[in-house]
Amino acid sequence: MTESASVRPVRRIFDGRNDSDSPALVRTEGGAPSGDALVDGAYDTLGATWDFFRTVYGRNAIDGRGGPVDAVLRGGEPGAIWQGSRILLGDGVVPLDAVAAQYMIGVIRHTAELESYGQPGALAVSLGNVFGLLAEQYSLKQTAEESDWLFGRGLLPSGEATGSLADPARFGQVAHVSAYDETVGEDGGVHANAGIANRAFHLVATELGGNAWERAGRIWYKGLMGYAARTTNFSAFRFATLGAARELEMPADVVAKAWSAVGVDR
């Protein structure tokens, strides 16, 4: 890392009180606990997310310049959503992987600015899924072999997961380019089609083994930061991750094999 080790997050927690247009600031960086479990839980989760991106990838906040990391609770929407310049959270406890996924969407908006439709949009959703789950694995010190590769656990009232990097089809996502369909869901099927890139990442991570955030995660992160642009599709991101693997002196053949397994051969 090139910046001082004294760098710290700048967290700001707002309470939307079901009106995200005029939220009230309820906790700032270094402030005492509020006594509201949702507020203090969100504060801690944002801190864990910031620490993951900072420690593992050297990213200083969402904007890369140490800017504030804002979250709005009780914003009237369930789960976690990236909204403009902040993470909008729902009325309940939101798990770390879901918060980190939206943090990553914010990072993308400040870097590659991937389009929100079609393959670039599906890639952005996938990157959120991937780095959200990596943040959880990092927090648990869980290796690729130990993880069940499920994400979104706790977002549904049942507590069940909402997706799987290992088996996208189990949750209605597409696992191979041959089934790619822009008519499923919103914005050209970005959530369904994200499963293609999700599975490619999982194949790389499990083949390389160990701590996925240190190996496959570094390849994906460098691919995003060094190669991706607004219109980057699956094929272009395959090229990006191959280039990143070579730069990092990691096995590019493993990356190529994984993309081929999901139908992205060139």
C-alpha cells in the first residue's frame, strides 16, 4: 500500500425512517454507539467491509480517495442497494456479504463504470456477488475449500441464501453462455446472467485453492482495475483476467479453462 497506515474509514450512518430522500445522520466515524442495534450493526459492517478492501486490495474507501462511506438505514427498500453515492439498507440486519456487494458496485461506479444493461451489467452484478462473498470469507478466515459459496444468507425472512457461485442454476441464475437470456428480469437479465461470471470465478477459486481473496480475488480485482471499461462484456473480461493472471504470475491456464467451462472461449 502506498498510503499511510493511519488511514481510517469515514463512516456515516443515516436513518431514513422510510424516507431515504431526507435521512437523519445518526452516527459518524469515531462516535459513541447509538444504542440502536441496526445503526451500530451497520456501522460495524461498513467498517469490516472497508477493512477488507483496504487490507486486501489497498482500496481507500469506495471512491479510492478516502471519501465518506455512507449508508442509509430504513430507507423503505429491503436488502441492500447502491443508490447514487451511498448504500441503501432495509429495515433489518443486512449481512456482510450483501453490504460488501453494494460497496463493490460503488467501487465500479468510480472506476470502470460498467454499463447497467446486458453483459456489462451482468458482470457488475457478478463482481458484487464475488467480492461480497470474499469479504465474508475473509471475515471468517474461510478457505475456498471450506466455503459453501452461498451468498445473501439473511436477506430473506427464511434466512436462506439468495445465490450460489458454485451452482448458479440452483437459484435461477444462468450458468453457461448457451443459456444467456436478456429477456429474463430487468436491465437485460443482469441478475440471472451474472451466474455465468460467478461460476467462472468459483472454478478459478477452487482450482487455485487456499484463501480465495488472495488468489482468484486478486486476479478479478486487477482485471477490473487494469482492463475493464464501460462496455466490457464476458469475453473482454476473460481477456482482462487472463492478462491480470499473467501480471500477477498466477496460472492463466486455470483462468482460461474456467471461462471455457461457462462457454466464454474467446
